[in-house]
Amino acid sequence: MAMGSEFVRLAAVSDTHYSRDSHGSLQPLFAQIAEAADVLILAGDLTDYGLAEEAKVLARDLTTTVKIPVVAVLGNHDFESGQEVEITKILSDAGVKVLDGDTFETHGVGFAGTRGFCGGFGRGALGAWGERIIKEFVHEAVNESLKLESALARLRTDHRIAILHYAPIRDTVDGEPLEIYPFLGSSRLEEPLSRFDVTAVFHGHAHKGSPEGRTAKGIPVYNVALHVLQACYPDRPPFRLFELRTPLGGAEPEVTPIAERRQWGAGRRSTDQRPAAQQASGGENPS
């Protein structure tokens, strides 16, 4: 608590790609997150091949290490084996709030989440015209956008946080090969963000995209894919830490990225409160 304000810290990471053999691999990272943050966001691709047994490994590591609320969405990898319902149940039983057009509120912060879908950005977005299969493809992106809009509309908190796996804007996929941009996200996901007072958006999926961007209306969007964070911030643990500030007296809520110190021994409030804004480029197939 600060004078005239309340603070909540969010940690965010995605694309953990847990396999059968991942037990313990990210527990040191999870321990750092649990010490630094009030809430953990996992923005999809939690498992590698979408297997229930992979989800069990992740659930075990989370329940052992993380005692703060965890809110997540699934990613395309989590759908690979057709076991997404079982994955959701396993994680939910472990206390993870898995959102699919749903909401979750904690510490006075509201979260709305869905997987999202692809289809491209801006004038290059695929339209629902022509063959039936093209229309079905586009309708999937439309349906995901509607799920996000419905969830955001139900939130009444000062802070509204949107969690996706696919990108809602082009800026945070910049650095990937141009040929795969249409498979990394969809501008249709941006539309509901602009209708509500969304504080920030978190997504993953674009492993060699850029860490930060903004919607046309200035809403900050963060790509928190593990590979992006490792490449852009090699001197820090690979997660992003944000401080949400809800000023008293009717002022606008604020979100500030925090640049973590290399040394974490002093605990949660020892972090350095400098803005972190850094871009990256490169190329990799979408996962």
C-alpha cells in the first residue's frame, strides 16, 4: 500500500511447453515469481503436445511451489492431442483458474481470458468470403473475439486485464517471418479491447516476436513468451513483472513494468521500479 494508491503485482509468462520430462525444470522460476508477485498469469502453450500427463507434471510443479493465485488460458499446443478438456480439469483441480471466455477476480483486479485465434492483422486480415472452410476459419476468430468481449463486459473492477494466447496486434509479432504473421494472431481480438477500459493485455505464441506494443487506442500489449523474455532480457529471470496502481480519488488506473534486479534474495519488495521497454527481432516458426 502506498500513499493514496493500492498496488498489486502481476507476473506473466507463457509458452512453458511442459513435457513428460519437465518435472522441476521451472520450479526455480516459479519460486522467484511466487516471491515477487501477487498473481501469476500463464498465457497459453502450457504443455508441449497437449497431453494430460504433461499437464499433471506442470500441475505438480505449480502446487509445490506457487501459493499465489494463478490464472491461465490454453494455447494451440494444448489442443494438439484433443485432450484440452482433461488438461483444463487437471489444472483447475490444482487451483489454476483456466479462462475460456470466463473471468476471475482477485486483489481487486479483474481478468478476462480466452485462447484467441489467427487470421492476420489490419488490412491483411482474412475475410469470411469464398469457400465454406475459409468462412469457418474466420468465424473461429470472430467467436474468440466475442468470448473475450463478453468476459470483459462482466468485469466491474478498476483494472481489467485481458489474457490471450494469440496476439491481438501486429506490433508484438514483429520479428517473426512475414509469411507466418497471419498465423500468429488476429486484429479481431483488438476490437473488444477498445470497447472497455482494459488496463493491459498479455499473450504469447510468437516466440521471436517483440515484447511490447500498443493497440490503436494506446492499450499496452505484452508478449510474454518465454523465448522472447530470454532473448530480450538475458540478465533477468524470464518472466515479466508489472505493478498495477489504482489511485484513489477517481484517477485512472495505471500499469508499470518493473525491471527485476539480478539478485532476488531480499524478496518481493526489493525489485527495482524502472520501466522496461525493449524490442527484439528474429525469426522462428509459430508455436
